[in-house]
Amino acid sequence: MMNGSSKTVGRRRFLQGVGGSLLALPLLESNAANSGTTSPKRLAATGIFYGLMPHYFHPKKVGRDYKMTRLLEPLASHRNDFTVFSGLDHNLGGGHNSTKYFLSGIPVTEARGFAEANISVDQKAAQFVGGDTRYTSLVLGCDTGQEHTLSWTRNGNAIPMIEEAERLYGLLFRRENSYSLTRIEKEFENKQSILDLVRDQSKSFERGLGASDKEKLDQYYTSVRSLEERIEQSGRWLNREKPTTNYSLPGGIDELTLHDKTPFFYDLMVLALQTDSTRVISLSFTELGKEGGGIPGVSSGYHSLSHHGQVQSVMDELARVERFHTAQFSRFLDKLKEVKEPNGQSLLDNTMALFGSGMSNGNSHSLRDLPVVLAGGGFKHGEHKHYAKEGKTSLSLCNLYLTMLQNFGLEIDQFNNSTGTLTGLELT
């Protein structure tokens, strides 16, 4: 890896650095994650916006002896560390817009009647963590665009993504000087004062409102309280030292292609989990960006490739994009495995790593039978599990999310539109 004084890096040297054997992640200072013998559960979810071609993703055979498909082949070395699912979805209509609800299953427009609107599985887990970590969650996007977030609050608001690797690195490791600390503390005080004023003014409107307006005002209060919680969370950790690392980023990283910078996002995710800076992360991929994302053999736009029209040459080009994503997820699992926890387990053993998409077939805009892989987290893996439809209704993907949340530690029996936990997925 580049040393701390590196400002720029040549493409050839860079590609050698992020190749198949990137330098092992460093040992870090002791903190909350390694202070005892019991390691906390983590959750990391990666969503691909334009789907994964079903005929290249789903195995034909169910059980342990399934054959690796074209898109799953990069994950072959982790065969016993993950489960591939078929037959699960959210029973939503078609269209790219619905893929934003991959982690929630409920569009904003249909969230009425649910206790927590369309909260996403990562944010439900983040609620459980609360202030135990510096960041309740990290919501990331790599060449994505803010309109394509996967993470939603309990009152149905999209959470802005961190789209710059340099900014993410700073949040995790960069120390503030006394001047910046004073400035940040003042900003917190000002924000809190504004929220107090807003709350006082809004209470004067309550009397005489109809039921619909009262509901809207209640949602507004929820948003205000959510912001207050974030301010309180930041304030509690402001004067606590951040962990140290000898891991560094090359200069100009955020100007690199998707192919070149994606490994750094995953590395920083591992570091964030390892240092217990957070226990919950989501990562979204939407576009390729410049130069076909820098992926060999790809020159077209991602969206246009997803509408391949069954043209083999176009599907082959799209498959290179999708295999890139599964290969990077496989590399992420490699890194999680390398980190050893105080209890002798690996970081992967304690991290539920989800990979998939809220769309199954970009060519037809189908949201049925979603492509989903779950690795690690203490589950028994190594199988392709298929869940058949009951009539015209698929089994809810939220059943998987409920199972994950219970494993995370939540004592709940319902998550959004789940109908129960997912049968057949057991802990070791």
C-alpha cells in the first residue's frame, strides 16, 4: 500500500496494489470491539441497482451440490461461507425506482400503516446499536448518486450517502485539532437551539388540526427527534480519540474509475467494522462512471447494458460488470476472514454480509425472484436455498431480514412486511 506521504500514484503501480493480494489489513489499537471475549454482531449490505441477470446468477440445483453459475464463480473460494437464495422478493411492481427499497421492501408511497414507515434493515439494526459506536451506521455509495440510496429512516426519509472514499477515511481516522473541535461543538449547540425553537413553534399549531394534519405533524416530530439523536450521538464521541491505522489512500482516489476505487471502499468498510467505529454499513452501486468504470471489456453505460434485449454480445458485456461486483464482494469476504477477533473467530464469523439487488432482471424491469447472497454472521452456509411461491405470491425477502435482525440481537417478531422468520436458515 501507499505510505502516508503519497500524493499521486501511477495506474500500473496502483493496479498492482489493489490486485488479488492486497496487503493484509493492519492491527489496530484496542477499542470497544476488542475489549472482551464476546464480539458484537455486525451487518454489511451491498446493493447493485440494475440487478443481476437471473440465468447467470441462480443455480439450477437446490442444496449443497449446486453448480457455481457464471456470476457466482468469483465466490467459489467462499462456497461454505455463504448461502445463495432464490424465490424471495418484496412483491412489488416493476421499475428501477423500486430497487431503492431492496433493504426495506416498502416504497415510501405505501408506507402508511407500518409502525416505522419503510425503515431499511440496516437502519433497524442501527437503532439497536444506538450510541455504542461512534457512528450508528455508515451509508455509502460508490459512483451512485444521492437519489439511489438504499437506507431509510423509521419515518421514511432517505439517508444521504457518503460517496467519497477520502471523506470516509477522514470520518474513521482523521483527528480534529482544538480549533476544529471548538467549531464543531458550537455547530452542535446552534443546531440544538434551532431544533428547540422549531419544536416550540410547531406545538402552537397542534390545537385544532385534523387527523391527517396531526399525522403529518407527528412525522415531522419524528424527523426532528431523529436529528436530535444524531447530534447527541456525535457530541458523545466528539472528544474521544479515533483509532489509528497504517492504512492509507492514494491521492486523487475519488477521481479514479469504479474498478480502481471499489476495493478501497470495501477495505474501509472492513476497517470500520474492525475498529468498532460502526457495526452497520450499507453500500450502493448504480453507475459505472467514466471509461466504462475501467472494467476490462466494458465500454457501454450500465443502464443501457441492463436493457440487453437478449443480445448475446451485450449480455456478455453486462456479465463482466456483474462479475466484477461479485468478485469485489468475494474480496471483501477475504478481508473479513483475515481479521481475527479476541474470541478466536474471524470478523466474517460475526458479520452478516448481504449482497444482491432489488431488481432481478433489468431487461424486463422484473423485481421477482431477487438475486441474494448472505455470507458469514454465524449461520450454517454452503447451500442454494429455493423458496417456492404460494399461489402468485413469493415469500417475502423481509423474512430473511427478520431472521438477520434476530441474529443481530433484536427481540422482534415482525419486520416491515415479513410473515415470519426464514425457515431452513440456521445458526451454527
